Amino acid sequence: MRESYRKELKSMKAEVVDIGRIVIGVVRDASVALAEGDVAIAERVIDNDDIIDNRCLALEERTLETIATQFPVARDLRLLYSLAHINIHMERMGDLAVNIAKAARRTADRQGPRTLYDLIKAQGNLVQRVLEAMLEAFENNDLELAYKLKEMDEPIDHLFKQFFRELSRLQEEEDIEWASQMVLASRYLERIADHAVDIGERLVYMVTGEFEALLDGPADDEESPQA
């Protein structure tokens, strides 16, 4: 009985890793779609959202059932609660990738300043690195890598602020409308990275039992609704 329980815990953690790989893929594709104006890639990201949502829901149900039937304590209970917490962040990152894909779809028929495209590409690349490090840290219980996530997140915040400086230089109304979509997408990328850092915090708690804030403030839930 307990051997089956142990296998289920490992299976649930492996499922979070698998979901994380899907999330990394859709975030990458959404960033590419935005930077290159590729509507086909954007549509693929949007279509994949149900896959992430369904797998996250199924994992949530498995977590609740295990808690209700196995009465876990101490380290096992921390693991299960942490898996549920991380699962929520995975779903939200997927939703943000969809928002970026929708912004890509809206801006595909326009051509804005090259500077903003370059900033989006740079930010997307940095977010990709943070996500890959986050998943590696989670999969291997690597606390040292988890602590590095905040440092890796800081350049992403700086790039987001650069958007507003570039936005102030635009004059024509059409450019402003285009740039507003790009700024929103940049914000979504920043929030994805923040979710990754929050997962790092949860990993520290899962392994040590101690909660250490890696972000300067709590991750908010004020995600922009999907249009």
C-alpha cells in the first residue's frame, strides 16, 4: 500500500515537470509569434491552452484525492501542497502565453519600430532561460539554482521598463495602438518570470520546510483577462 503511495507521489511530481515542459514550449512559441508576426504559431499556442488546463485540473484532483485518502504528514504533506501551488502557477503561465499569442494575432498586420521587436525578443529569450532554470531546479530539488531565479528575473524587469521609454518616443496614433499591444505582451512576459520565481520559493519550502521570499513583494493575482 505504501509503495503504491510513494509511486503516486513521484508520478505527480513527474506530471508537474511534464506540464512545465509544455508551458515552456507555449511561452517560447508565443514570444516567437509576437516578434515575427506569425499568426499560425499564435493560433497553435491558443489551441494548446486546453491541454494545459485539463492536465492541471486532473493533477489538482489527484492531489486532493491523495490528501483525503492517505492522510500525509510532514514532508509528504509539504510536497502535495507545494505541487498544488506550483500547478496553479503553471496554469497561469499558460494563460499568459495565450494572452501574448492574442497580442501577436492583433499586431501581425502591422510593422512597428525595430527597437520594440528587439526588446521583445530579448525579453522572451531571458524568460525562456528563467523557465528552464526553474524547471531544472524543481525536477532536481536544486536549491542553489532556485535561489538564482530572482537574479535571473531582474533583467526582465529592466526590459519591461524600457518599453515605456520607447513608447514615449512614438508620435503617430497607429504606432501608439500597436505599441500598447506590445507593452501588454511585455508585461505578460514579466509576469511569467515572476511566477517562475514564485515556484522557486515554493521549492525552497518544499525541501526545507522554511519559506523564504525571493520576490520583493508577493506575486499578485491581477492577471489581465484573456480577450
